[in-house]
Amino acid sequence: MKSVYSCILFLFLSTQIFAQDWVQVASLPSVFNSTHHSFGFAIDDTGYLVSGGSAVGVRSDFYQYDAAMDEWTQLDDFPGDARAFAIGDTWDGKAYFGFGTNGNSPLNDLWVFDPADMSWTELASCPCAARQHPAFIAQDGKVFVGMGNGIQGNMNDWWEYDIASDSWLEKPDLPSPPRHHPFQFGGIDEYIYTGFGHGNNFISNEWFRYDPATDEWEQMADLPAEGRVAGTQFSYEGKGYVLSGDGDDHFSMETGEFWMFDPVLNTWESLPVHPGTSRWAPSSFIIDGEVYLINGDTYLGNGNYAYVPEVYKFALEMDTRTNDFVELR
């Protein structure tokens, strides 16, 4: 009897500790806490969220997050087309952002945000087909964009933008069927990583590595779980992460799955799931070693969806004594 009680107590305490891994923080103001496909990024320990889709249509709203104060502040709107299904990344203290749809047609524009003067500047548009849901990675003075879907359907092309020359160059296609809303990250080594996504009659769990130096693609280890689409992703301290999204049936999964990719070992590791069911098209950014999961929506069944305004954070720092994640307090 004692051993059974001890087992139940252990399971209860383990559940309590597990539930504390993700900590809730301030939601966005109500006018912008019900969005999907916004672009989240952080520069100099300040978080930002821009654009997105909502029940009232595409948005151009722009917000700033102060982690120390746990406060959101509205900034001047993004000056380009209001949009959803857009994407971006940061490089060298600036954020690069573009593509998506303005609600009527897909876009192929590119913008840069400079926090030094809080300005947005339009750059050279991609000579590629306009698209929404592409992969987008900024690294080593370049921006890599590919896949996505547009008027002609899903794509698997791949483009490189050179920041210094403000010019685009087409590169070898992804060696796999066309798809939209893939996952992607860079900033780990000299490679770019991308995969998963939704193609014609499939949702993929394939993962690929692109070498900008040789223009070669290599298939890596598949995600050891169901296919994944419309989540969020990032890299940190030599590892890549994919968080939430829809599963094989393009509906919410029972849990908000969180996976870490080790590029050296070419392996995936499951991490503590976020609260609630998985979210479709949430956003994220990292401040001081903590990832923030923001907005998105979830499937309720019977064709009904609900926006998820709760924002959570998770500490990515490892405890070297236990080789486990540091628990947030």
C-alpha cells in the first residue's frame, strides 16, 4: 500500500514540476491578442510583434515587449501593406521582414527594421513569384527565402538576398516536393535548416540542411513524430527548436509539442510541451535565454477555432549539473 501511495505522490509531484516549466506572462492588449501568423522577433533584449491575420482581416500593428516590466507597448504601424502569413528573421541588430498576403494577393516585398531609429525601410523586392508562408532565414549577411504558396500553388524554389548589394539570386530548389509553411532556422553553424510543411496532399516530417557555400542540400533525420505545419521555430546556443503547430491532419495536436534538434548528432529530442493543445501559427522570440510563445489559434472541433491570447515563456538555459533545463520561478 505504501509503495502505491509513494508512486501516486511521485506522479503528482512530477506533474506539478512539469507544469511549472512554462510560465504565463502578460498578454498583448485586447486589440491585438487574437492574431495568427504575426512575426515575432527580439533585438537587444526587447521583443517585437508585427502584422498578422485576425477576425477583422490582415493587420499592420506593431508592438514592443519589455521583459523586465512584463509590458507591451504599441508602436507606429508597419508602413508597408497590412498583411498576414508574412515572415522574417534578424541579423546584425536588424529585423528583415516581408512576403505574405495583403488579403487580396500574395506579396514579394522585403523590409528592414532598425531599432536604432525605429525605422522601416523597403528593400529590393524578390524577382521570384509572390508568396505567403515561405521559409525565411537571415544569416551571414544574406537572407534565404524559399517554398511557400502563391497564385501558382505550392513552391520548392530557393532564393538568396545579399544585404550589402540589395540584390537577389536564385539558388537550387529544395530536393523535395513543393510545400508551404515549412519550419526553418539558421544561426547555428554555416548551414541553413528547413523542412516539414504542407504540400499537395501531404504534411511532412522531413528535415533538410542547405550549405550556402556549395549550394548543396542534404536530407537530415526526420522528426520522430507526426508531420508538422504552421508552428514557430528558432535557434539558440547551437541547437534548433520547433514549437507547436498542426499535426498530420492539419488540426491541433493534443499537446503543444516542443522539439530540439542537435545538428552535430543529427537527432531530435522532445521537450516539455506548452500548456493547452497545440497552436496554429503562433509567434515567438527569445529574450535572456527564455523563449516566449505568443498568440495563434487552436482547433476546437466541428470546424470551430479559437484564438489563444495567453503568452508563456520557457527557460532554454541548461543546468550543467543535471543536464536539464533550468526551471523558471
